[in-house]
Amino acid sequence: MTLVMSHRRVGARMDASAAGHRGLDALRIVMLEALPLDEVRDLEAQIEISFWGPALGNPALRNLQHSEFDRLSKRLRAHLDEAAELGEIGENVDLDLVTHQLVALIDGVSAERVLYPDRVPPQRQADLLDQLLRSFRAGQAPAAAVQTGSCPSSSG
């Protein structure tokens, strides 16, 4: 299937590009390979986005999409775990949430790039990624990425 072949090609590119890098450096490299920064990646984004519609009405395709989502999430989470072990990520950062944020960034930017290419040029994509990565570095975690026991209540 075209989607799986595209994902395997991206995965191979991620492995090759991130070889010899660790932690957040490796994660950033992997993320840049997933974002539609050039014509090849634009095509990969088009393949991904065009798959979503048929997957909505077809359980087998939806299961395939879920499997591919899980594969990407595990890859990103492994880099986050390594970064945490290296002390690059704040202690209270929810790595499951951050993993989800990273996948949402890929999917959101990819969809926007397919539909509105001028809104997310390569530099804008890199800026979005870099701001997200900075947000959970040790000592810089925002409230959205920090584990909390309860939601704050409003008074008034």
C-alpha cells in the first residue's frame, strides 16, 4: 500500500539522518524528516492526508492508520525517553502528552501544507517545532506539558 511504503521511506530517512545523534537533537532531526519541508515531503504529506478520508469509512484502513500512528508515536517516545534520561527534559513533563503534541504538530502542519502551502513555509515549520521543543526542555516546561493532579478551579 502506498501509505505504508511512504511511511517506511520516511522511517528510513529518519534513521539515516538521526544516526549518531541523541536525545532532543535526534528528536528534532526525526521531526524535521516528518514535516513537509520540500517537494518530496510535500508529496508524502499529500499521501498521508489523502488516506484519511477513505480510512474514516473503512475499518481495515482505519486500523492500518492506527497502526502507523502507533509506530510513529513509539519512535518519538523513544527519543523523548532518551532525552529524559539525558536530563534534557523537565522532570514534571508528561511524555505521553508531549508525544501526542509532536504527532499533532506533524499531522496539523501536514494538513495545512497540503491545503494552504503558503501558510507554512519550511522556516515556519521549523519555528513551530523549535518552540515546542523548547517548551519542555529542563526548566522551561509550560503548564500544558506538565503533569497535574487536578484542573485549577475558577473562583468568582
